[in-house]
Amino acid sequence: PAYDMVVQGMGGLMSVTGHPNSEPTRVGTSIGDITAGLFTAIGINAALYDRQKTGKGAFIDVSMLDCQIAILENAIARYLSKNEIPGPMGSRHPSIAPFEAFKTKDSYIIIAAGNDKLFTKLCDVLKIPETANDERFNSNSLRCENMDHLKEIFEKQLSSKSTDEWVKEMEELKIPCGPIFNIKQAVENPQIQERNSLDFLKSSDLKIGDKRIADNKALISKLAVNYLAKQKNDFGFPINDVCRFHLKNGADIDDIAVNANVSEVGFKRSFGVMVNYRYELAKIEKNHQEYVNEKKVNISNKVKKHV
């Protein structure tokens, strides 16, 4: 039966979702539908690549139920290796501690201190350094066994400050943590805005109008050009103008992509695209400098060292 909630139930996912002794809980999104779509896309890409190499086609068989079994990860591993049937654990991780949501003064904070070093740092931040040396908590396996006691100790300390205050303090020590956002907060998160994770869906229907939707963020090659068209560089010029300038001077559209991992924001925004290295670096530098000269703007030092 190809219905999301049916495969969530039959695939075992609902049995490990929710809190202990709670009623069966559906995952908050249609993960049965979504995972089937993702596995299908992966299968299509793999088949196309195989055809390119071998000249042979392939038949792709994707079952929604198979996909649910495939994403059970540690739950199915625990059953197959230990014959243990996992149950729901709320936000808690089954084999890492502390690794869950904790109550603060005003809401909840997720803390993922997944090793002894991080655990010690966390105890220091919470001003309970002695807890790191407590024999009940001095290894990950012991922390997992005694997590209920550890949670009581942590939440007593966490109740003194807000989630935002704790996140700021923990991030300074590089302790993995974060707030729990509702949908409004998630959509308005500056990181989501900066990454352009939401797009506008144009509609000719006046009653519907233009709508914002979640965008497909696999921005590669030709798809990236559509993304670039919406952006502006540090000087206020549309990045697609920069893109077109490089195309005019010999770069292949298939070799232009968003360089999302560049740390220097000045370079990412003012250059906007990374031309494949098979094009001579000197030519890229010359083309970009010509664009800068043509627009009568000064290229920043951060950009200079990259081009």
C-alpha cells in the first residue's frame, strides 16, 4: 500500500518515534514519500552513469517499504546484532550521551557532546566540573546507562539561563548545540535566508499568486546559473552579469558552479562563480579583472588572493 503513514508503520519507523509508553507517533514529515523519491533519484543517476560507461540501460525498482527499512540505521543494527527490539526514546540517542534535548529556563536546547573531551567542556560550562569525574559518567557507555540521573543534574544547571544564552556560551567552546525552532523560526533563520533555501514559485493564477517554496539546493552546473541570476555581489552588481562575462570569454556553462564552501565571504559574493580549473588561471584572472575594470570598482584583497 503506497501511503506514507502505512509504510512508516510497517517499516518499523513509528515504533522508534515518540516517547516511551506514548501512543504510536508519525514522523512530522512524509518521510515515506520523500525517501522513496530520493532513492529513485539516486537510482536514476547511478543508472545513467552506468549507461555512459557500459552503453547498457537498467530497470530501477524502488519500494517505499524497502526505503523505510534502509533508513532504520542503528535501530535495525541493534536488532540484527543483539536481537534487541528498540523502542521510542524521545530525543535521546541510543548509544551516545549526552545527545538529546534538555530543558532550559525558557525552552529547550539540543546538546550533542559525543565524546569525553566535549563532555568535560560541557560540565565546565555548566559549572559542575566534578560531574566529569563522577564514576557513573566517566565513559560514554556509563553515561548512556545513567542518562536519567545525568539529565537531572544538567537540567538543574540549565534552568538558570535561557536557551540563547547557553547556545552562545557553548558555541564559544565549540560544544555542538542548538535551539529547537518552530517552522516560523526555521524559515526566518538568517542561515536559511543567506543560503536562499526558499524560492518564489511564479503563478499566472491571480487568485493563487506567487508563493514561497522550499528550494532544491543541489545547485550545480546549469542549475547554478538560475541561482546566480538572483544574487548580487559586494558591489551591487548582479552575479549573473559576472557569469555571462566569463561565458563570453570562453568558459563553458557546464563548468560554472556555485562555490558554496569558500570561507571568504568577499570572494564568494564578488566572484560568485568558480570556473573549472581546466581553464588557465591566468585567463580567469584576466577576464575577471576586465569585468572589474569595466564596472570601475575595486576588487577586494580577499578576492585578489583567489583569482
